[in-house]
Amino acid sequence: MKIQPNQTKMIHTLKGALKLDDDTYRAVLAGYGVTSSKELTNHKAAELTIDLTAKAVAAGVWKKADRSLSGAEGRAKADDRMSKKIRALWLELHAAEKVRDPSEKALAAYVKRMSRKNALQWCSVADKTAIIEGLKKWLERQS
């Protein structure tokens, strides 16, 4: 599925915030197997956005308190590999117009329904595996 314009905008906003020169940016894209952000799939664009956001927060050039970056109720987001995969799938579902609200709060509500845990960081590996599989099946379903 082709990358959405809002994903491209976010990637370039983060690129600017991180002050990445063209060579560095191209090297980052090469890590995702592409030479241009337009070549990214929705899933890969979501992963890149998550990675660039984490780098921008760590560098202090992006506000961690930004609603799009903070977890539900303002707590820190889980940032392990499985949690990043869950967020990427959630954003991909939004890009496919299967999820109306791409926010962390909406994802937290979904996680609670699926795992009975109030936050993604409290989910076990088994919980996260079930959530990932559920999101994948949802993505595969025809509208």
C-alpha cells in the first residue's frame, strides 16, 4: 500500500527537527531498503516515524509531552520491539482507513480490550503476540 501524505509530512518534519543532512537522511532510508520516502510502504513508514520520533525525543528536539508521543494518561510509552510493531500496525490500520483514531489513547483502549491491561508496557510477551496477530488479521480483512 502506498505511503500516505501525512506520513511523508511527519517523516520530513522529524528529519528537519533532527537536522539530518541529505546524505544522513538517505542512509537512514537505505536502512529501510528505499532511496526515497515515497517508496516506503505504510508499515515501513510507520516504523521509520517511530524510530525518528524516538531519536528526536532522545536528542531533546521533540517534546516528549507532545500528545502524539506520550502514552495514555501522560505516562511513558513502552518502546520495546513488540510495542513498536503494535504501533506500526495501528498506524497502518489508520492509513488503510480501518481505524479512525490513530492516537495513543485509542491504541491503549484497544490494548485494554485485548489484554485487560491498562497499558501496553504492562503486557506480557504473550499478550503482545496476541495483539500483533489480532492487528494483522484486522489489516488483512476486506472492508
